[in-house]
Amino acid sequence: MSDIELNLMPLLRNIQEILQRIEIELKKNKTSINYGIKLEKE
């Protein structure tokens, strides 16, 4: 492995973690938005 690859590995791992967190937040927001729409319809 080159130095560049070694430096990129932790960065890629960080990006993956951030993306997972964003995905979780989006799912939470989606369910709360759906819940809000259901409440408005009733």
C-alpha cells in the first residue's frame, strides 16, 4: 500500500460513518413527517 492509500483509509471510514448517521437521521425525519401527515388527515 502506498502512503496515499494509507491516508485515505481512515478518511473513507469517517465518510462512511457520516453517511450512515445521515441515513439514520433521514429515516427518523421521514417517519416523523409521515406521522405528521397522518395526524393532519385525521
